[in-house]
Amino acid sequence: MTSYTLPDETGHFGQYGGSFVAETLVHALDELRVAYDTYRKDPDFLAEFAHELKHFVGRPSPVYHARRWSERLGGAQIWFKREDLNHTGAHKINNCIGQILLARRMGKPRIIAETGAGQHGVATATVAARYGLECIVYMGSEDVRRQASNVYRMKLLGATVVPVDSGSRTLKDALNEAMRDWVTNVENTFYIIGTVAGPHPYPKMVREFQSVIGKECLEQMPADAGRQPDYVIASVGGGSNAMGIFHPYIDHDSVQLVGVEAAGEGLHTGRHAASLNAGSVGVLHGNRTYIMQDSNGQIVETHSISAGLDYPGVGPEHAWLKDSGRASYEVIDDQEALAAFHECCRCEGIMPALESAHAIAQAVKLAPTLSKDKIILVCLSGRGDKDMHTVADFSGITL
């Protein structure tokens, strides 16, 4: 059990986090915080959460030794935490199960969510269908275009998908619209945020629901790999899959934590989504963190081949981990992620999500610089079925 205790009672990780919201949402957030603080210690709630993770999601997800690829690279041994094998194909379902169980206990019959790559939207629609609740998912119209298969999946599951045409028409704008909906319908609506961002208590709550990833790794790696890894690597947009695997390892000082942001077309071009590497401190979507903003404090448009990483901010705990030095944050551009995507398909028979491909690409860079007895554990946060059209477009292939 980690002794790591942040955030504090006001939701701060040092200077980051907190709750910067419209007055109409203060009561809703207080209600959520009290409910979560109650049920996170409730044996019946925890038992139901564990039951759903096992019997509905299919946990525990395995760890997998990418043996052929490791041999080809000639350095450290690369292992994957296979979140792509979860029901719905990504880590997002872990958090959605936890939040939908809270919504039911709080008597909220209407569920809203935002989504970028569509995996959080699919997971939210899935759990809403599981429990018979109304579901509305906001999605930037650009992401609707590049993630058409996930849009159809959400509709098949009974969700209403609302395209958002404002701003850059991506994840930031979807989250803006979801927040506006929540303000308007706060009495009967539960907002399932998909990442470790947003106002308190969301960064803490989502992290705790997702920490099942790292907790399983703590048991699996000694059993399957012989010991804990030397490095844990995960992609970072908002940062939920990364916090899910990082958090249980924070007290393990010998394990280096490496987050990977989207460099897009390159940091020098300005067309990227690397808030921690090229952003500055500001307030976005109810919390203080590193964000992409201009000299006037206006949010600038971001870019990534990966819809799930195309976001101009990052969870406040990642900002704190960066400043404290406990985690380091690297960047991978579109071409590097694409190369890792193709190589993973051909070398290991695994099609990773483009988000995950960024983390894999960093592992591929790192492995040859290390000895063969070192271990790199990568959070393979989702599967890449949803990204086939994007990969084909970037590769000049007509499907």
C-alpha cells in the first residue's frame, strides 16, 4: 500500500489541481466528493467494483513479454501491460465502472461524458447500457470524423453522440460542452470525466479507479518477469492510463516513471500536444496545471495523430510529478508513433492504439541503450482497431 497521500483536502498537488468552477457546480462537486469519500471505504461498493472488474471487464489483464521485439532491439526486455484486452478495448472501462456505480448510489439517472479517441465514450455508453441509464456523449466533430467506428459503437450501445463544432473541434471542445450540459442539468446528471483532469475530486477519483492497473503489475511482474521493472512507460494526454500504472509504483524508488506526450509534427512547429514539455501553468477545465496557451492566456490549438492525446492540458498530478522529479516526460512525434504502431503489429501480432504507440515508441528508443537484464514495462492502454482509418490516411492507403 503506497504511503503517497496527495492530493490534500482541497484537491491540490502542490500548486496544481484545486477546483475552479462556476458557482452552480460547487454544490454538485461537494455532493460528489462526499459520496466518493463515503463509498471508497464502503465494503459493499468495493466488492461490487471488484466483481464488475472481474466478471464484466475481464480483469486482471495480463502482462506480456514482447520477446521477439526485445531480441531484435538487442537491449532491455520490453513488457506490455495488456489493457487492450479489457472489455471495450482500453483502460477507460475501469474508471467508468467505478463512476457509474457512484452515479447509481447518488440517484443520478442521466450520464454525460466527453471523448476524444472515442474509447471513453464507448466505455461510458457500455456501462450506461449495463445499468439502463440515459447516456449523452460529447465529441469534437473532427474526432467524430476520424473515429467513425467508435461513434457507431456508441450509438449501437444506445448513447446519443453530440458533435461539437466549436474551437478546434477536438477533445478540449467536447469537454467544454459537457461542462455546460452539467451546469444546466446538475440535479439529475452525473458527469463521468474520462481522465485525471478536471476539478477536485475527479483527478483523485479517476486515479484511484485506474490504479488497479499498477496494483496488478506489482503482483504480476515478480511472478512473470522475476522482479519489478526498471522503467514504467505510459502515454500522457490527460493522463489516466499513466496515473493508473504510475501511482502504485510511486513509492518504489528504483522504478523510473516515464510519461510520453504527443510531439505531433514536432515541438518546433507548434503543432503538438506536449503541455508538460512546452506549455506553462494556467487554469483549464476546473484545475490548475500545465496547459498550451499563448501570451494572453488563450488556449492554443493542439495536434496529434492520436485523438486521445490531442488535448491542451494534463492532469494536475502529472504536473506535480514533473516538478518534483519523480517522473520524467518525453515526447514522441506522429511519425515515430506510426512506425511503432506498424512494427508492433508485424513483430508481436498486437495492434496498439495510437495513444499506446507513443509509449511503445519511447520504449523502442530506450531499450537499445540499456543492458539485456533491464526491464521496461509499457502500459499498452488500448487496441488500435479504432485507428485503422487514421493510420491508412497518414500512410496514403485507401481502405
